[in-house]
Amino acid sequence: TGCEAVERRLLYVMSESAALRFPNAVFAALLVALLYLAGRMAFCGPMTAGGPGQLRRPFALLAAVGYLCLPQPFWHAHLCAFDTTIVALLFATTVVWHRALVARSWMWPTAVLWGFALLAKHNALFLPIPLVLHWLVHAALERRVVLYWPASARRLLGGVAVSVAAAIALGLVHPLL
């Protein structure tokens, strides 16, 4: 097979095909758990953008098990692909995004989860479009726009400098840019 761990049996736990499918199965299980937690609002707590509403346990469980029983996601969870992984990461990013709308401390976990989603699959590149549209609609309905600008010009310039440096580094490293 070409895999040294398989040939020498070092750290050999499962077959190569099972090892390639294992992360997708883990993210499928994580997605089902996140669906339940988001349904219960236990993950977000009472400070979500939608308010303190909670689903009762049977309904949150029905949402999670209902997703688990859908044929296509169940089939994708068994593939050697990143489809279920990106769905789980995008869902987690969106759930944390709702928390970040009302609590500034949740902006960084949202950014980190979106970064993990970008590392998993390029589909995450399009997630900011609906999130920014949601933020604008949310701000219009609340009749307020909350912009989190840095408190000092020094922080703002530092953020711009880091962004420009990252763009230059990406341009130097990436072959298509």
C-alpha cells in the first residue's frame, strides 16, 4: 500500500480505508451532538440572538435523530470525503456566530471555527456572505448597528498590518496567486 504504518504494523489500529473514513464519522457524530445542543440552546445559553427560547428535550432529540436518519447525510458520513466534516464545521461556526452577535467574547471562537472550516474545505469561503447579511438584517430589526472597532488607532493599524502581511505571505506561497 505504500503506508509504512501498515507495512511495519507500527501504530496499526485500523485498515487504511477505515482510517480514511474515520474522521468523517467522528464529525458526523459531532454534528448530531451539536444539533441536539443547539436545539436545546444549551450550547448558546440564554444570550443568543433569537432570545432565551429553548426546545424541550424530546424535540431537540427528534431534530438530532431526524438528521441522523436522513439517507444522504448518513451515506456521506461513511464516505472518504470531507462533506460531513464541512457541514459540521459550518454548523458549529454558525451556532457560535449567533452567540457572537450579543457577546463580543465569542468573536474569536467564531473566527477560529471558520478557520478550521477553511482548512477542511474551500466551501467555507462563502460562509461570511450569509453571515454578514444576517448581521445586517439583525441590526436593522434591532434598529442598531454594533461595530466592534478597536479602542485605539494602534490596534487598528496593527490589525491592518497583520492582514496585509498575511495577504503578501499568501501571495508569495500560493502558486495560483
